[in-house]
Amino acid sequence: MRIPIAPFSDVLEQRPTLRLSFLRFVQCLIIQTSYTALANARLRLESRPPAGS
């Protein structure tokens, strides 16, 4: 799904609570991605827990 940037930016400016929630989501996504990259770099495949555990 794509949202044009201009209307999205307008909504974020008009609704500070939505902006804060969106920024928290982005921060959590970045942290999760960073931990995934770290785990992939440091752990051997054999030592990783099975998917879905």
C-alpha cells in the first residue's frame, strides 16, 4: 500500500498524537531490524532457535 507523501505529511502535522505513534512505530521497527541483523551476524545457524519458537 502506498500513500502520497503530501497528504500523509499534512495529517502528521495536524495530529500530533498520530505523529508520535507513527514515530514510535518506526523506532520499534528500526530496533527490531537491528537486532535481527545482529543475531544473523553473530549466531550460527545451528544455535538459532527454530522458527516460530
